[in-house]
Amino acid sequence: QVQLVESGGGLVQPGGSLKLSCAASGFTFSNYAMGWYRQDPGKECEWVATITKAGVNPNYADSVKGRFTISRDNAKNTLYLQMNSLKPEDTAVYYCNVIVLLRGYWGQGTQVTVSS
């Protein structure tokens, strides 16, 4: 079955960087666009970025544009999110997402906390 496993989160100071990974299995990774979302407790889930199946034409939320970079390695079935210049408001649980046969799948998430 479809499985997504995020990793790479942690505690970082404002201005710091983290790189998240999402290991995918159970579907042909290279055939699907992928996305990152985030959610802070008490807030709505927020779309962060998406990337096409070929790894081109990424799109970003205005809140992260210029600071975050989404990428993928289709040979490794892995999605990435490089996060630079992190701000306290980036604190959230980050999830990767794929839609396969009209059904959305999510991983368990990885916590990112930006605090001094």
C-alpha cells in the first residue's frame, strides 16, 4: 500500500536551516506530483509546495517563497524540502502528500520547531 515516511525535523534557531525527506513506497513514485503541507496545532493545514512528477515547475506558498526549495530524487523514491532562513512562524508538523487514484495519502509528519 501507499506509504510516506517523513524525517529530518527538529529544533532550530531562527535563521537556521533544515532539510526534510519523505520516503515513498507502494506506488510508482515517478508517475506522481508530490507536495508538502504543514500544520501548527490550532491552525488550519497549510499548503507549502508542490513539484511535478518530473521534478520541474515547483510552486510555493508566498509565505515560504525564496526560502524553501522542494525537490525529488525519482531513483530513490524520495521527496525533499530544503528550508532556509527559518522563522518562528515556520514551526509546525510537516507532511508530504500524494494523490493516487483520487485518494490523498499522508505520512505521519515530522515536527519542525523554530525557536531561540
